[in-house]
Amino acid sequence: MDLAQLTLLDDFKFSGHWWLPSKPEDKVAGVLSASPQAGIRLELVGLFDQPEFEAPLWLIGCQLPRLDILLGTDSGGGDHTLGTVDLVDTSTNSFRISYLLAGRHFPSVSEISFKSALVEFSNLEAWSGYKYWQSPKSNSSGFFRIDIPNTETTLFRTNATGPIRELALNAYTASRFTWPVVEIRPHVEFSVDLSNFTDLKAFFAVLDELGQFHDYAHRRTQLHQEIEVS
């Protein structure tokens, strides 16, 4: 499944097989799903052949198992890494997933490191002010005209200090025509290039700071608009 086409507000669900990095031969079928309300969830048909998944441990009040990493492959052959995996329901073999890395297997947390990323936030298109279509005057009174940009536009780019070497905000417009409907969808994302490779926890800290900047600027933009309208 190509998760690159989805946003943080999209629901998705797909089936696959999942295993512990230390026992790739012990694969268990299951369904991975995600939604803004429920987060990422994995429901397995059975459990892994490991001592921590033996039912008597739960009956005597022990904490339910947590896995650092779980690997999987979907029905289309795509690779996935699930991080911080908590068993939350023993009756349905359901797990809560803290994060999903699509497209590659990372056998251990120590091997997960990044130097660059494309980052999306909800409402980023409106916050950026990207003009993703124009409607100039048509040459015929019986028709209207829409112009859609077909190349990526860099709204801003800056060289920064600290962990971020370069930060840019890029935008483009995706369009699709299926008679009689024309779909026009703006796409805006931050391009983040770090000074050095960093582990996932540190990378999330950088993205969290970027998200706080986006939230603050978005609130300032809303306030400014409200003042002008009133």
C-alpha cells in the first residue's frame, strides 16, 4: 500500500504479515489500521511464540507486553516498521502503535536515523497562503477558465543554525479530471535538511518544534483575519 498518497487526516486499513526482528520465521497475519481519532492499531490473528505472550502472565497482574520494534509486509509487498508496540486487548490481540515507518524494515531502534524529511501538517495549505489555481477571464462568455500550476513552487527557503541546516516550504497542485468532475488539490510540505544524521527521538523533537511554529503562526494568521473582517 502506498501510504505516501495519504495525509494525517486520512483513514486507512490494510492486511499483512508481522514478525519480531529476532524471529522472522514466526509470521502472524494481521490488519493494520489508522485514523485521527484512534491512532494506529494492529489486530493479529494469533500471537507470537514468545514467553511474554503467555496468558498466565496477564492473569497474575503483570503488565501487558511492549515491543520496541515489529516488522511487517503488506499484501502488496510493501515493507513496514512499527515502533513502540503495546498489547492493549488480549481478547482481540490488539496492539497500539506509537509510530509507523513505511517503505523499509529497521531491525532495531538504534538503526533508525534520518538526515532529511518532507513534513506535512494539517491546514498547512491554508496557513501558507498558496494560490493553487487562478480563474482569469475566458475568451468566451459561455465558458469559464481555470489555470492550474504544473510545477513545484518554493514559497520560502532559509538556512538555519542548530540541528536544521536548511528549511524550505514547497507547494504544488495535483489535479485529476474524471468526467464530469475536475478534482484540484493543493499540496504543501516542509522540506527539512538536518546538519547531521540523528536518531528518531531527536528527529521527532525537531519536528515538534516545527509543529509548534506552525501552530503559533496559524493562530496569528487566524487572529489577523478576524480583526480585518470585524
